[in-house]
Amino acid sequence: MLKDIILVGIGSFVGGSLRMVISKYIQLAIAGSFPLGTMVVNVLGCFLIGVFSSLSGENGGISTSTRLLLTTGFCGGFTTFSTFMNENVGLIKGGDGFIVSVLYILVSLALGFIAVLAGRVVVVH
């Protein structure tokens, strides 16, 4: 258990650091305030978690510890959006269906938006 916690921590450090570097570099390279750096990181993270999940599946050859390092650690530090999307694919593949996945996405976005607004209100008042 301790080994897995350390691996997740290392992966998170590397993923989070890389997220900052890539996002900042892209934002500096474009004109405007659109968060293209964040979008690129989120899409890249989704691609990577798809690759890592496939490598650790039934046909994959990576260990549980390596999977934790790469998915929970690296991808989790790089972007939680990748985990969110991977969970949605899991809902569909696991038999819960497309509708449940779409509801999860919509409710998560709505509640996340409301939570950010509430957090800002708490600080201001």
C-alpha cells in the first residue's frame, strides 16, 4: 500500500509539473485569453489515460503498480479531466449505458460550476 501511495505521488508530481509547463508554454504562444493550454492538456491526458488503461487491461502487460503510477498518478496530476472521461467510457462499456454517462457528465459540469461560484461567493462575503 505504501509503495502504491509513493508511486501515485511521484506520478502526480511529474504530471502536475508537466501540465503547468505545457499549459504556460501554449498560452504564451497564442494571443488571447482562451484557455487553449488547458484544453490541449485535457485532451492529451484523455488520450494518454486511454493508452495506459488499454495497456493494463486484459491484453496488457503492465503491472498494477505501473498502472497506478501512470493513470492515478501521472494522468491524475496532469489532468483530472482524463480520469473523468475514462470513467464515462467505463460506464458505457460496463453496461450502464450512454444515457447514464451523459447524465454523469452534465450533472458533474453543473455541480462543478455551481461549486466554483459558491466558493467564490464564500470568499467575497
